[in-house]
Amino acid sequence: WNQTAVAEASAAALEIAEGDQVPSNENTYTSSLIAGLRPSIHSSTHHAAVTTIDIHMRGFALWVICVYIALVMAVYAVVPEENIVRLSGIEQRGAVMAMSLIAVSFLSRIVPLVNGAPHQNHQSTKLSGIFIGGLTVQLVAFCTDFIMANFPVPVVIDPVLGSRVHLLRWCEWAPCATFMTFMMEGADLYWEGDMPPTDFMRTKYIHSATQGGAVFLGLMFPFCSSQKTWAAAMFAACCFYLTNFPRIWNRMKAIPSSLSGSATVE
């Protein structure tokens, strides 16, 4: 659900940033508010930046699928056969429920496209990079739940915590966490002046990599051979994750300067 909400919120923000024409008799307040929050839309390079982000998101979506498949194949290859088991009880039912909910959300997006449903402004629906990204995250999550509900999956015991670890979950979360962070960063197109900063794309990739790296280290926990290596992996994962807070602090400081016109923020 959180993955879907992030993708939908990001898609809405980028659609407005892309300059979609909003009918004068609807959504005018939202349009003017977003324009106030994103004065960079008047920059001569704004649309070029949107196009760049869109291309990177399309490529990133393909990367997510490839990394997910590679991780799934890797865990099936390295986990002993006795640890590849078919889920039952609440674990299996939970996967079925999650799969069903994701399928409803996914199909609600796909069916209108297949049927050629028009956009709200009577224009053809555009498959933007962030829209494709949102569908990719849902597809990966659906595949994970489908496999867990219907096939034997690798389940191991954490050597320190002693808890059951469903490795397919971590195979899903690692690429999706990376991509979802990039989608959130990519929807933020504010900058001061006519030109975007020189590290316009680099900072987005670096922040995405830190969050994806934190989750990937979680996948490594069950394979740590000693408490020291487990603790080192945990320490590194926490360090990667904590980079969120300087980023949040910087955005909080930047919000007042990014406002223009009558826009306000709480």
C-alpha cells in the first residue's frame, strides 16, 4: 500500500511538473499551488530536466526488474534445499491477501490503458517514466507474493536474532527501495536560478543508493558467519539509512525559499 501511495503521489507531482494542461474549470487551485511551490517551472531548462528524469526513470524501471530476477535466482542457488519450503498457515494466507490487493490496484491502472480510456483532460494517457516506475514496483511486489503463496521459497534463520527470514521479501525490497527513493527525488524539480545544479542527477542516485544499500545489507544478515560480521552489516545499514535525516533537514530548510506567490506550507 505504501509503495502504491508513493508512486501515485510522485506521479501526480511529475504530471503537473511536465506542464499537463489543466482545464480552467477544475483543479485550478491545485495547479496554482503547485506552481507556487515549484517556481523552477519558469526556468528555460525546466522541461529539459523533466525529460531527463523521465528517461532515467524508464531505465531505472528496467534495472529494478533485472536486479530482482538476479537476486531471486541467487538466493535459490545458494540456500540449501532443506531451507526451501512451501509456506502454510498465516504466512501463506498473508501472501495471498497481499497478492490480491496489489492485483486490484495494478489492474485498475492497466485496464484503462488496454481499453484506450482517455485522460481526464480528454487527451490520450501518457505512459510517463514515473507511471511506468509505479507499475514496476507493483509488478515486483505482486510476483513476490505470488511465488510465496504458490511455490516453495527460501526461508532461513537469522544467526543472531533467531527469527525466520523470508529471503524473497528482501529480494523485492532492495531494488524497490532504491527505485522508490529515486522516484521521490525525481519528483522534486526545484532549484534556484535558470540552470539546475551541476549535481542535479548525481545527488538523486547517491541518495537512492544509500537506501537501497541499507536494504540490501538486510538481505545479507542471514548469511553472516559470526556476530561480528552481523553487527558490522547492521552498523553499515543503519549508517546508510540515517542519511535520510540530513536530506530531510535540507529539504525543510529549502521549502520556504521555494515558495512563490501566495503559496504557503505548514
